[in-house]
Amino acid sequence: MSYLPVTLNHFRAVKKWADSCDALVTLDVKSFNLEVKSRNRYYTLKPRFLMLHDGKMAYTTQLVKDVTGFIGWLPYDILQWDLSQDKLLAKNFFQSSGLKFPAAWSSLKDAEGDFLVKDSVGSFGYQIAGPYRQVEDLSLSSTQHTRRPKKEQGVEFAELFVCGTNLKVWFWGEKAFYANLHAYPTIVGDGLSTVQTLVESRLGIAGKTLNIKSDEDGAISSLAFQHVQLSDVLDQGREVWIDFRYGRRYLPTSFTAETDNNLSGVSLQVRQQIDLAGAKMAEEAMRRFKAPVLYSIDGVVDAEGTVWWLEINSNPMLPPEGYQLMFSSLFGLTQKSSE
């Protein structure tokens, strides 16, 4: 995330395209709107920002006090897309499109395998609890199931937990152009420190007692799934993961102009599944919006290289690599030689 919200990375990408096309680009500092003119066409692009509100990430279209980063310009307002607003509707779409996705159950007792508890409405991984081991009698492990995702406007459901590598792919229309692929964050035992000490050090909250709040709660559940408790002392070299959600890497924040796009490094098997998802999503998007739009899909890649798609995001941040595709579809040309 240290590459995407860097404002100058967006300026660099826009300037590179504008230089190649002799386009005129003007920034309105008051509104942060971007006016782009080329080949007798004119567009006003609207800004998006990343903010922290009550300690949680959120997106906004206004440069308010809590904004911490810039996440791109787009030629349209916030998209209302039911597939991105309801995880269960997204699952129905994945099923009808022949895409792989984790099974879901309306009752926890019906879960057939290890599972998560989710709210059908929510984003940034906040309305998720678990993972939990499948048990014959939930009452035998009642303490394991006391924590629930905070209720929003949706319904609670159980989802099959697929352990693997987190994947997030960005598309413009049907074309995938950017991907993040990362393993779960881990702690490594030294034979001396308790798990709690190691977790607190990794989360950057040394001296603070873990409780049922936010990421600490996720760490407790993740460790319990691996039969590890906070009071345990891990053998030297033993590694356990402390979170399974996309973006939760718990690394020092650093800002860079170097892209972290992993799309070119995925296997052919994974890339084929990405391209299939893009084709199906673009077909649905064109039916709704009549023009290419930006969206992203979250997933997890299992040990066999199968992508399990989790949810759809209709208003994600725009990676700087996306401007070339976006301007190409808006203006038709991207290089002087194409005139």
C-alpha cells in the first residue's frame, strides 16, 4: 500500500501519458478535479482520497482533515453496484459465471469445513471473524465463537476458509493491469519470548495488552486456529501466521516510486483464472454502465494454484498503471505516433 496512495506517483503517470499525446492537463487545487483535453475531447476527472476515521480505513471524495493519501482520479462519480455491496450477491455472480469461490452457509452449524464468520455488507476486512475449526458441537468450543463481526446492514453467514496467498487484482474493463499478491504476516519463535510479546512487537503496540479490538482480535483468532495461545513460547524458528486478511502485512510504512505490481509474476494457471474473471466481470459491467469502468476483485490462491474469488470492489483506489488504459479508452490514442 506504500506505492498506491503516493500522490506524486499519480502525477507521474498522468504526465507520462500527457507527454506522449500532447494532452493539456489542468489541476483545480480547490476541488482537486483534473481537467484533461486531447484530440478535441474534454473530460473532468474526480479525485478519490484515503482516510482514517475512528482508526479505520475509508475512502472519500473530499480533501478533509482525516485524509492520509491520494488514490486516483476517475472520470465518473462513485459507482453503485450491488455486486460490490453484498458479498452473497457476488457469490451468486461467481457461481453463474463459472468462477471458483468459497462455499457459504446461513448457519454456522451447517459449515462443512473450517470457516470464517462474515457480514454480507462491509469492506476493508472489518466485518470478519475467525477463522474457526469445524466442530461437531459448537457448545464444546463456545469461547471460540464469542466474537462476531460488527453488524452493518447485511446478514451474517459462514464462509469456507481457504488458506493460501492473498490476491487482489485491478481491472479496467476486461483487462487486468495490476495485482497484489502477498503471504500472511507471521511471527517467528525464539524459544524465549511469549507469543503475546512477539505479536505486540509485530503489530507495533508494545506494552499494550491484547483484547478483542480490531487487529489484535484477528491475531488471537488466527493463532487459536493454529492451536497457539498468547501465553505460549514458540520453539526457535517456528513460524505461525497472525492474520489472513488482504492488506494486513504489519510492516513499517515506507513510500516509494517503485511499483509493487505483481501481475507479471503470477503463474500461467493463475493468470488464466484472472483473465476469465475479467472477461465475465467486464461483460456484466458493460451491461450496467455501457462503458469500461475500474473495479477490483479480492481472492486467495491455494497451494494448488486455484484462485478462490471472495468479493468485488466497484470503487477501489486506482493504481497509477491504470491511467494509460483509462485515457486510451477515453481519448482513443496514447502516443504521438498514433496521430
